[in-house]
Amino acid sequence: MITLVRRPTPSQFWSYATPLLAVIATMIAGGILFAILGKHPVEAIRVIFWDPLFGGNASYFRGQLLVKAGPLILIACGLAVGFRAGIWNIGAEGQYIMGALFSAWLALKMYPAESHWLFPAMIVLGALGGFLWAMIPAVLKVLFGTSEILVSLMLVYVAENLLAYMAFGPLKNPEGFGFPGSRNLQDYPSAFNHELIEGTGMHWGVVAALIAVIFTYGLMHRHITGFRIRVAGEAPRAARFAGVIPARLVMLGLGMGGAFAGLAGMFEVSGPSGQITDSFNVGYGFTAIIVAFLGRLHPIGILLAGLLMALTYIGGDMAQLMLGLPSAAIQVFQGMLLFFLLAFDVLTNFRIRFGRVAA
Amino acid sequence: MTELLKIDGLTKAYPGVVANDGVGFSVRPGEVHALLGENGAGKSTLVKMIYGLVKPDSGTMHFAGQSFAPADPRAARAAGVAMVFQHFSLFEALNVAENVALGMENPPPMRQLAKRIREISTAYGLPLDPARLVGDLSAGERQRVEIVRCLLQDPKLLIMDEPTSVLTPQEVEILFHTLRKLSAEGTAILYISHKLEEIRTLCEGATILRAGKVVASCNPREKTARELAELMVGAELKVTDRAERKLGDVVLKVSGLSLAPLSQFGPSLKDLSLELRAGEVLGIGGVAGNGQEELLATLSGERPSALGTVSLMGEDISGLGPNPRRAKGLLAAPEERLGHAAVPAMSLTENAILTGTMRKPLTRNGFVDQGAAKTFADEIIQAFDVRTPGSHVAARALSGGNLQKYVIGREVLQNPAVLVVNQPTWGVDAAAAASIRQALLDLAAKGAAVIAISQDLDELMEISDRFSALNEGRLSASRPTQGLTIEEIGMMLGGAHGMQEAAV
């Protein structure tokens, strides 16, 4: 018989070891999944985890790594703040879209005027777009006690429809020969979020992600506000006793997640993506939830987890291309990672005892 | 007479602690036998083994002449052992009969069960209406439901765990009548308590446990309460030093304070008024669940009340939250240590930050000064003799008594003008309880005002200058504790809450 015995103090060792264990377990279970699909498991894992870094065309893929990891890390940092407080913002994908729409709208309105102020203004508007979209579930929760999980999630689909409408309607490229999608901001120097160092994938969004990591670390682990946020997530009654005002906490938790997701959307639309199309969003907002938990809601962890997830994205694409794996299999693979992480989490607070232990 | 229950060499060890070490005692049919000991002495583990909840590592039990090793509570009940727990397991939204039926193996049809409940409860002087919702019952009446549930099984041995902690003195009288009647009919009762006077009036035999071992067996009527206490603690008891205190100006004034209930069956506060002077200890007594938690929450600022209802040193603070109140000198220590007064998974240092940032320089420009926080935590640990490997330990790793000392110490060391505490010594061993009471008295001697909310009337008599009763959300006018009798207090606490003993 296996029994779980509660640890008096959470284990430091296991809080670092469980993410690694989860990655290993995902490789094993994923390998089995790929084998069932008729692919060679070791080769599939190698294509996903090894080839993008050290394979034949690695120099191209290494650049892609930062491009993909940037938005994931940025969004996950914001989400982690809310998650720590027990506020479950599942709608970062929608906030990401709104950030992109707000900033692209400004750029397309200004086109073709050149100005040094345009890019900073787009950054502000991107953050604002995500923030306002996140305020909808926040205000509804404060006023009516609605579930922020449901409202924020459903607003993703509203945002997606808005995105499609904008891509086919108001923001459509007037010189686009009827094709859906806006002008490409990559051809608009004032608005273009260009690569800072050629070939590295390093753009302003990646810089923003690094700043977000440092900022979130300072807020959550050095500042009294972060301390109160963590208390609220651990013990809501103790938080009220410590003077936390629940309504403000909801606003802050959702607001920061929204603003960071909006920023990520802005950097994406003005850089790697370049234009508003109906297929602009690729699920960064959802994957960032996994990144946040894989990184133990800790900014440094999120940094590493973001890079890892980006790797599975790129590796997953390669596996689709080279081995013909269905994209659903890759998503299942990424989902497994979160699943195993949450499952192994039990080791942080409990120790496992084999054999009979009386109650 | 032969023994009903005989226990020999019962041992049970948990990782790091031997809860019961070779415990042996016996109970005759019809005997009311007390099990005495401090918290952590091993009383609960012992009765859990008798009731089949915990398996002993070694040792034997005999029940009614036969070897007895219940695999689970069902087996224990089948043999004739029943138990009334300290914490009730009742559903508030169901009625009495439904609650009783839920605890039975094969409940009879509801109408028949209701009739049985009425018969049994009346026969034993505990009248109960089977159709009433449990949510509407007082704590004493809820306990009756638990007792009647046991009596329906016709037990040979009834175990009662701290049954009087939720009762007023008058309700205790009624319960004792019932227990004596049961005993006269031959039912043995194993009575767990740390209230010594009660044990001296009710019990014929007593087994005293300390640190998992039987340290004495005696007839409690032949010992004084003090002798029993010293057997329990294993040392001479210190008497709290209640030095002469000088009363200053009124520091806290509450007038016409009302508060809506938190939950459906929760109490509301109704038109509360009180005045508190510097250097004074006001004791507020009453059975838990009559508004104690709500009173603390509204004074601490967690649930601010209407404007003009609470003023501190002449300034209206009714609308302020906990931190502004702390800044002005009003501190509080809630009853629930884990999850309210302290965050279970956080370290003691972090828990010092929880309430300490307003009056101690634990932050700089909003950033936490870890060094200062650790120094403050270590200061509390030192001053209040908190037994812990260090301030890095999570709050939940501490024993209840140690954490309570830490939580009270954290507030006391911030030099409050007014300190409100709820159940300051609940679940705390006698030595720790004495040191907490002394700390509160010392604080008052230095000129602070203290409100002590407690169910423990002896405690309130010991430390407070004035006494008020909180009953069903109403606060009685306060009276000086000197010369107050236990009957008078009982009447202030609402007497028997309208409960009556049936004429038998």
C-alpha cells in the first residue's frame, strides 16, 4: 500500500526537482504515444528536443527559439501574479489579441507617417488593450461575483471573432487586392519591431520579456505587495486579516496578466507576424498557462520553462514536417507536461511511504 | 464487580512521538471514569483506539470479558461502544431525525425513528424535536442530537470528548443529570476533559495521562483540583501575577454596532456597546458561535462596521481596514491560528511580516527587509519561548500551543494600545496557557487595554477586570469580575438557552 504523509515544511528539493521529473515523464509517456501512432519514439523525441538546438538547421531554429519564448515568458509572468493570488485568468489569449488589435489600429491609422513616438505609443496601447479586456472579468467578478475562469475564457472567443472582423473589415489592407489581412507592419519602419541583433530572433518583445522577469521577481519576492498577493493565494482569511482588499487584488491580478498579454500581442503583430490576420493568434495565451505552472509561478522558473515550451513548439513543428505527426499529438504532448507537473507537485508537500502505515 | 473495559500495555507510536506508551486502566459497568491530561498527553489517541479509528502497535483490550480489537468504528459500535466527538458531525441544512438516520447502519422508517428520538431524548432528560433543522439549534442542542444518536444504539460504554466546552453552566447541569441517569442504568462513561471541578463532581474514577503514560489513577473526589492539575502538568503550577493596575482614559468605545451574519446559520451582531479604559482587561465570555468571530473581525477591521460605531482614542475608525487600525494601535489575534492568524505554508519570518509591517520597520520603500523581519521573528520566538528549530520553519510545523504563543507574541511585541484576542489559550497546554495569560496581564500593566474573548470562564475570571457575556450576538452590560459567581455568569450567558430538562 502507498500512503502520502504530509511534510511539515514544503520540500525545497522537490520544488526544484518536480519540473525536471515532469519533463522526463512527459518524454516517456510522449514516446509511448508516438510509438502507438507508428513513429519511432526515440527519433520523435530527438526531433522535438535535440534537432532544433543541435541538428542540421539549428542556426535558423535557435533564432526561432527566442521569437517563440518571448511572448510565452512575457504572458506567463503576468499570469503568475494572478495565479499566486488564486485568480485564474484563462483568457490571456484574448488579451493578447486585443493588445495586438489596439496597437495595430494605431499604426495603421498613422500610416505612412514616420515618427519616433509611434513605437512607444503602440507599446502603451498594446498594454492598454490587454488590460481593458482583462478588466471585463475583473469588474464582473468584483461586482457580481462571476467566475473569472469562465468569463475570461469566453472572452477569448469574442476576441477571436473581433480579430477576424478587423482582418476582413476595418483594418484590411486597402492595397491588398482583396486578400484578408492588414498592411504588413514589417514594411512600415516606424512601427516595425525589427530584430535587434541579426539572426538571433532577439527583438523588443524579448527584451520586454526579460524586463518582465526582473520586474515580476521584484514585485513578488521582494515587495510587500507581492507578499500580500502570495498570502491571498495561500490563505484568503489571513490575507484579509493582513489588510488585503479582495477587490483590488482581483483588479491587480487580472490587470497585470492582461497588460502583459497585450504587450506580447503588440510585439508579435509589429514584429514576427507583421500583420493582423484571422489566424494571427497561435495559442501563446494558453501555452503560457503551462509555462507559468511549469516555472512554479516563479519568474526565473518561467524564463526556463518558456524556453523549454518554445522548444517543444519548434520541435513539434519539425516533427509534423519530418515525421508526419499530427498537430493534435504535439498538443497532447504539451498538455502531458502540465499534467505530469501538477501530479508530481504532490511530492513537494507530501512524502510517499510504501508499505502499511496506520492512520 | 467485573470490569467492562480492561486495557493493558496499549502502545501507539507516530513518527517522532510515542502517543501512548504502555497505557493500562479499566472501567467497571456504570462507572463514570475520567481521562485527564494536557493537550498532547495522548487522550485522543487512546479513545480513538478504543473506538476503532486507530490501531494500537501493541497491547490488549478486553471488552465485556472478551478480547477486543475493533477494526473500524463500525465494529466498535457493534460491540457496544459509542462516542460523542468534540466537533459535531451534523448537517445544518437537515433536520434532527435526518441527521440521526445518516449515522445509522440500517435506519428505520423516518416516522418510526422520529418517535424513537422523542422517546429516548425525553427519557434521558434531553428533549429534542426530531423535525427541527439542526442549523437552528444551539450548541447544547446539537450535542443532544449527537448523544441521542449514540443512545439509540443502546451502548454499554459511552465515550465523551470534552463535552462541556460548548455549554453554559446551566446546560452542563442538565448534561450531568443525563450522564448520572445513564450510569445508574449500568452504562459506563469514559469522560475526557481538562475541567477539573467538573470531573470532581461527576466522576468516580480517573486515569491521568502525561506524555503518553499513565501517571496516576485516583478517585478525583479525594483530590483537590490543584492536586489533579499538578499531576497532569507534572510540576507546580504558577499562579498568574495580577499586579494592581491603574485605569486610564477610555481608549476604545463601541456604540450601537450591528453586523449582518456571514453565513446562513451564522450569528449577527446586534447593537453592541462597550467601553474600554487603558490598563484594563475586559473579558467577553460565551459559547463559541454566538458572535465571537464576528466581533473580532469587526474590531480588527476585516469587516468594518457603520460609521460612528467604533472609536479609538476619540477618533472614529469604523470605516478603516486592518492596516490603518494597526497603525493607530489597535491590534488583534484571531482564534483560528492556521489560515487566519498565520499562513500555514509560510515561514515564521514571513508570518511576522503578515501583521508586523505597520508598527515595526520591516519594509523599506515598500520592499520587505528580510533581515529586519527575521530579527523580529527571532525576538518573538525568544520572548515567548516558542519551541521551534528556527524562524525559517513553516507555521504549520509548529504545535498548536507554540504557534499560539507566536501569534500572541507577534501582536504583544508591537506595543498595541488596544489588543483584541479570541480564544487566546484554546488547545494550548497549561504551562503555555499560563504564560500567554501572564503576557496579556503584563501588557495591561504597561497601560494597554485588552479585550479577551474566550469560552473558558475560569480564564476570564483569572485575568479580566470586568466581564461581559456575548450571547446570540448581543453583548450584556459588563460587571466587575470581583464577587461574580458562576451562577450569575451562567445567567448572563443566556442560562440554558431556553433548553429544559424534562421532568422525569
